[in-house]
Amino acid sequence: MEIKKKVDRRNFIKKSSTMAVGGAILSALPSQLFANVSGKEVLRVGLVGCGGRGSGAIFEALNTSLTVRVVALGDTFQDRVDDLHNRLKKNYKDQCDVSEETKFVGLDAYKKVIAVCDVVLLVTPPPFRPSHFEEAIQAGKHVFLEKPLAVDVPGYKKIIETGKLATKKNLNVVVGLQRRYASSVLDTVQRINNGEIGEINYINTYYNVSAPRIIPREPQQTEMEYQIRNWRYFTWLWGGQMAGQAIHQIDVINMVMNDFPIKALGNGGRLVFEGINQGNTYDHFFIEYEYPNGVQMLSQCRNMNNCSNRRGFEIRGSKGIANEKHQFKDYSGKTFREFRDRDEIGASQKAQSYFINSVLEGIQVNNTEYGAKSTLTTIMGRMAAETGQEITMENLLQSTESIVPKDISWHSKSVLTPDKYGNYKIEKPGRS
């Protein structure tokens, strides 16, 4: 299937004239779609992480402007780099300047990509994000950061520190929590904040979906290679479903509240996942969060096949209810307001275009803080479920525990391995 290669400029400007980023309304687009960068004719973009989300991110960057050229690709696996390169040559021939010399493979590929580009998209699994982000900012590169930004508190702290350095160096950072760029979400948030459902009483969020695909083991694989191939089944590589998926709805609520939860208590576990092929991550969570004003958010997520699915939220106020369909209902069930814009460009494209255009126009933007704090919200929830304890933000920030193996190599001696029965160690409340 051919990938759509251009975003209609007039429609894009019409639909994206303003965006809310961290609560502030900012100009979303430059005055010209095609521009020079510091006198250069092209904007050289590199991609680290060539899986599904990384592929989508680079396509969206190229869709934004013909000024954009992809010059380097990096991934831990050769097949992913080669596959994406072939797709780029087919669908973006005039914007693909990747050569065999700028296709980088291995756990250090990110350094080589960063060295040859102006802008880098960091779209690997999240435990690598803090070190990759630090490398990019130290090298003076603008950065797109896919969510989540870390899997533990030490990673969070490094992200925050590097984000501050980005501001000092006038470098742009946009985070892939794209719902903050959707017109429907912005409209809903504004109307809630204007009091259309009254005072918020409590909130539900949902991310109930099927289980991730399993990539079968191969005889020649090391344990590290298998885990990275199946990263959504390992807590150190994904941060759990709270971080990897439920973060989208949680971040929208953080946006509505213009704040972040201060404590969490909840449950989680493995009802369906089992055995050597499904790692050690939980297949469900149910977390009760509390915001500084006392409002509670009940956040549920599940990775199970053949179950009732829902991705969204429900915010209950004193006068009515708002949900992920951007409907406002009273307590009789009558819808009194609904956002409709069938022609709206997707939020992911908007976020990427905002990033590229901010660089082209020299408009500084830095999403690091809210991206990191929404990530930390999910870390707090996961730790509450794994320990069976109430976790407060104050206590959480004192944590020095990293869940990332010290030895990140193909033959790592510190990566989690299965026992003689083929099972990985599972965190158990009250016992871990």
C-alpha cells in the first residue's frame, strides 16, 4: 500500500492553527511550510528505533515538509533497518538520503545516527530513552521523544535534568503524547475547565485491549535479543501497560486537572500471561490515583484477548459527564454537546508536524516536563500494584532503584532469565 506522501497545506493550516501544549496555547505552524534551517536547504532527520511507531514517526516528519530529508536510520536489528529503508525508498524517494553507510545497527546505533543529523526521533523501547536523550542534547540536536520517557525513577530524573539542559541550549523537545495536540481533546479540556460539567467529582480511565504479539524464540538468540524483540512482555523494557499504553488517557486527565497525582494504591497481576514466551509483565492493572485537590482517578488497563475492549475516559462532574468520544451528557443520559470534526488530521501527525515546524521556524518548545511527570504517574501506579503498598509521590521521588539491567549487551549477565521451569520472576505484592 502506498503511503500518503503530503499533507494538504491549506487544510493543515486550517485544522492546526493553534495547539495546547502543557496548558499553553501556542502557534502551531510556521508562516511558510518549506523553510531553511540556519541557511541550510534541508532539515536532516535521523531515526533511532525502526519498529512500527518509529516508522510512523518518520513518515509523519516527511509528510510535514519537502524540506525534510531522512539521512540516517538506527535500530538494534538489521532486518528492521532494511525493511524501513526499502519502504522509504519506495514511498519517499525524493526525501530519502539514507545510504548503506548511514544505516546503523546495534545497541550503540543511536550514537551514530545522532552524529549525522540536525534532528533526531528517539522511538526505541523506553529504558533507553534517558541515555539516548542525553546523548542527543549534549550533541546539540533537536529531539522528538516517544512516550513513555523512562521506566523507573532514576530514568525519570535523568530525563528531567536533560530537559533543563535542552532549554539552556535552545533545543526543541516534543513528546509523543499526541492527544495534547488533538482539537477534540483541546476542546473537551477547555469546556471542562470552563465548568460545563460542573465541579469534577471523580474520573475513570480505560485501556483494555488485546495482548501484544509474540515473536517466537529462535535457537541462535541470546536472552537479551529475545527480550528486546518482545519488549512489551518485560517490565524493564516497557514499564508495564500503565506506561506503555494507559499513559495516553492518564496524560489527558493530568491535562484536565492541570496537575499530577500525589499518591497511588492499586492492584495488578497475571491472569492470562504465562510461561517463557510472555516474560514477567502484568496483564492487568487497576490503580486508584489521588490529585492534590482530593479528586480520585480510577485507572484500569488490561492486555487480554477475547475480552470487552475500551480505550478512553469518563469524567464525572456535579452537572454532567464528559467522555473520550468528546460527548457531554447530563445525568439523564441526554447529550448536550459533542465535538465533531471528520476532516481533522490525526493527532500523531499534528504532534510530529508541530515538532518539525518549530525547528524550521526557530520557535522553541520543550514538552519534557509534562511528558516526564505523566511517565512518573504511571511508574507510581505500577509500583503500587507490584508492592501492594500506597505509594506517595514524595516517597517515590526518593527511590534510587533501577529496574534496567546494568549490563546492556547481547550476552548480558544481569538481564532477567527464566528458571529451570521456564518461568521468569514475577513481582508479587507483599512478597517481592
